[in-house]
Amino acid sequence: MANTSQGSKKAKKVKSSSTNQRFQERNTTFKTDDGITINRVYLPTEFDYEEKLGIPGEYPFTRGIYPTMYRGRLWTMRQYAGFGTAEESNKRYRYLLDHGTTGLSVAFDLPTQMGYNSDHPMAEGEVGKVGVAIDSLEDMEILFDGIRLDSVTTSMTINATAAILLCMYTAIAKKQGADLQKLSGTIQNDILKEYIARGTYIYAPVPSMRLVTDTFKWCSKHLPKWNPISISGYHIREAGATAIQEVAFTLANAIAYVQAAVDAGLDVDVFGSQISFFFNAHNNFFEEIAKFRAARRLWAKIMKERFGAKKPETMKLRFHAQTGGSTLTAQQIDNNIVRVTMQALSAVLGGCQSLHTNSRDEALGLPSEDAARIALRTQQIIAYEAGVVNTVDPLGGSYFVEFLTDEIEKKAEEYLKKIDALGGAIKAIEQHYYHGEIADSAYKYQKAVEQKEKIIVGVNEFVSDEKAQPSIFTVDPRVRDRQVEGLRKLKTKRSSHKVLSALDALKKAARRKDNVLPYILNCVESYATLGEISDALREVWGEYS
């Protein structure tokens, strides 16, 4: 990659070979999934290395946020897991830890995500289905039984009730005698994308944002090594967004969170280093690598130029990646192992800090133990056998990758300007801007698949009549009965007076604009249930529809 006028002159001397009949191109359009036209070959061009790339570990962090990256330590290998009861999920966590995971990642069921106890009518049919059912601190104690929280990092994919689950985790750590100043992990706590892509919100955007900033404040004092938010592009991408939209919409949401924290009186250089991100890794290999690099550079510029960050740690985009669930097919499920491998490799070459690899059977149901082990082994083979961890940013300087990085950055910035013009992320959500853009992209993608402009192996081409009969993991339908019985027993042995007093104090704090985290922790430690705590806040803030 030339960065001098002399290099530019040399580039002009390079002539591409002419295309004669022998070398005719296939009758197709060469574009990324985002529609970026791909040239036949890329040549050296004028390029400001220091401005665009720099050294790994230095601004603008295009080449990675640490100077040694995986030569220093590998990414955290997480396997997202949770189903049924806390006892069952605890067994899966122990299984994964025994097979080499280096971090836990907790999936919660929908009632837990929506602030309902397992005995609530809204929970019927959903208890323990897409994640573990957590009704109280008692369930969390069972979930982490035998696991020292100060010896493992834990990521919890939870949003509307994130503050409650964080307080439960903290209460367990306190019981274990852990040093809270050293406790590390992440809660997703990204409520804005729930209004865009998932729908597991409870309260309106304004009180929901207050919960987020209260968590920022509380963590900066009590859990300084904890990431109080993981701003997620993953679910935006799963909803049908393109790679460029994933970057732009995620960073637009991040801007809203940082601005809210600054408006609440927080110092960007205090809480900024605790912000983390969560991105998708899809099939278009080079586009995904470029996406991660572009997002890193963009975020560094945003924090420095827009928010006046001074510390390099504040400008670093730390991200967890997960392979693309929506790309996995129910047909020919072994093909999914190949897809996941390519996606995971793109995340590693893109410089992720932690990674989850989906299991081959996830288009059919929750992962079986065997499938989860293969997914974990995929990460381990990339880490220990492929040789891609031996140098930092091995694709840096590739003419093609740098072109894609620049294009994604430029087009994402165009989206950010549009969102700013609408009044920011919350206004864009209220005006359904995100929804319209994502729906349009999802429609175009599906149309391309149906017209075979985009080939999905085993689905619209290279299909087979063979009917595979994989073993599908199922959740015991009696989970809800066991959870309901557990709730009944809990309520007979706890102090009702303590619970009612703690819930009343929480409601008063919510009305007074106090930081609600200490009050939520008090509720949790008195064994108030997740549903009771959520209902106390519903009483003050109402529900969003």
C-alpha cells in the first residue's frame, strides 16, 4: 500500500491484463451483500497510512485495540447457553468449562427478559424455552453453583431487566467473598435495539435510558471492571440489516447512550472504557472483516471528535462477535459447520475480543451437547492450528480489504448524518426510520434468494432429497411446574416484611430520580422476585406499547 507520490506513480505503471475470450468473466454481478461493486483486481493507490491505519493499539485502532492482540492473549471463547431450569443450565456451563470455554455467556428465557415470573399468565408456554428461567436470587445461586465468579468472566444477554440480573450476580459474588472491584463481565443492557429489532422492552425509552445511565454510574463506582453495556448490532443484523446498516445503527445507538450519560453528569473518560459492543459475523468473508475494522476506526473518531475523549482507552471499540444465526439452514445442517467456521475466522481476522460460535443444529432447536462441543472446537482449531493469531491484523494493507474498510466507513457515516438530521437515535426509532431501512434490506435479500441471484447452498441450489434425522435437543415441558413450585416455596420462607419494604423503597427512589441500582440490589438480597421488582417499576413508569 503506497502512501507517497512516488508510490502513486509506481501504481500507474501497473497494467491490468486485458480480458480476451479465453478469460471472459462469468455472467454475474460481483458485489458484496451491501451492494458495493467489487473490481476485478485492486492495485496500490495513494494512501495516508498514519491517518487511516496507524499502529495496532494506537489511534484510530483500525488494526486492533491492543499492540500485541492475540500474541498477548487469545479472545475469550464463550458459548452462549441457557435453557430450562437453573440446575440444567449449570450442568451445561460445567460441561462447556470442562471442554475449554474461557468465559460464560448466559441466555435467559423470554419471561425473564420481559420481567415476568414463571407463574405469570404471560409466561405460559415460554418458561425455559429460549434460555434459562430466573425468578429470584435463589435461581441465580443455583445457576452459578460451584463456579467462582471472580475466576470467570460472564456475559449476560439481558436488556429490559439487565439491572436486576446484574444485582443478582453481584449479590452472589458478595456471598462468595469476591472482590467486586475485580469482578469482570458484561450485561447487554442495550434497550434501544429492543425497540428496533427484538421487542423485549418493558418501559418507554426515557425511563429505560435512565436505567442504563444509572447502571453506568453504579458500575463505575462499584464494578469498575464490569462492562455495563454491550451495544448490539447483532440483533439488528439478524432482523435483516446489511453490514453497513449494522455498523451505522449500532454506533448511532452508542452515541445516544454516551450523550445520555454525559447529560447525566458522567465523565466520558470515566465510563467510556467500560462500553463494549456486540456484532454479527455473516457469510461475506471480506466484507465482515472490513466491517469490524471500519467500526473500530469510526468509533475512535466519534469518541475523540464528538465527545472530546482524551484517554486512548475511552476510544477503543471492544467487541464480542457471534456467528450469524439467521444464516444457518435447517436443510443439510452439516453445511452450517462450514458457514460458522468462515464467520468465526472473519471475526478473528477482524480483531474480536470474545467470540461465540453457533452450533450446526440451531436452525432446528437449542444446541445439543455434541453440536455445542463442535462449535467450541471450531474456535479452538482457529486459535491453535490455523496460524492466524501469530501476527496482528494479518489482512491489513490488503488493497481489497482497505478499499472495503473505507467504503463501509464512508457509507456508515452517511447513515449517521441522516440519523443526526432526524434528531438522533431515539427520534429515529420513534419515526420508524430504522424499521423501514431494515425491512427494505430484508425484502431485497429475500427477493435475491428467491430469484437465485444469491445462492444458499442446500436451499435454493445444490439441494438434496435426503431427509436427515438429527437428534434435536428439547426442553422438559415440566420446567414451568418446577419453577412455579420453587416460587411458592420461596415465598413461604422469605420475610414478606423485608420484601415489601424493599419494593416500596425502590418505587420511591424511581419517583425521586435517585439511582435505582442500590434499591434493586436491596430488593434482590431480600429475595424479592424479578417479576415483583419489574412490577414495582411498572407502577411508577408504566409499560411501553
